[in-house]
Amino acid sequence: MGYPDDATLRLMEEGLSDLTGEGTAAGEMIRVVTDSAGRILKLTLNPNVMRMDSQELAEELCAAVQRAQADGERKTRELVGGILGSSEQLPDRTQFWNGH
């Protein structure tokens, strides 16, 4: 696979800047939205989650974040694959994004 041209790179940048991942947990009482790099943009908690013990709440929060990150990674692969024609050989986000 060759290197993409500048126009293709701009198209990917524009798509990635708007891309978000979404994940829920605890019966959708926890909602997380992440950006294309997996950083948390929004965390919404239903007040009823405060009835959970701290360990369970922590586990459910982590699950929601991981689901949002996985959703964002899937959407990224679809976007890049659609632009470049294939996403099969793309590394996962942890191999090319450092989270900064």
C-alpha cells in the first residue's frame, strides 16, 4: 500500500476530527463518548448508579469507556478503509496514537 496524497490525508483528518465512539454500561445508566484517539469527551451518569458499591461502579465505568473506545476504533477503521480502500492491515489505535 502506497502513501496517501495530501488530499486523502486532509479527508481523513476531517473525518477523524468529527469521529466519536459511544459506549454504555450498567443497563445504559452510564454513557461515555470518546474522540477518535479514545480520549473521554463526555461521561453521563444516571443518578441511580450511585446506589452501586464503589467496586461495581468502577468496573462499569471502565466497561463503558472500553466500549466507547472500541466503537471509536471500529469507526476509524471504517473511515480509513473507505478512504484508502482497505483497513485490514491497519494497526490498532494503540500502535499509532499516543493519546496526546
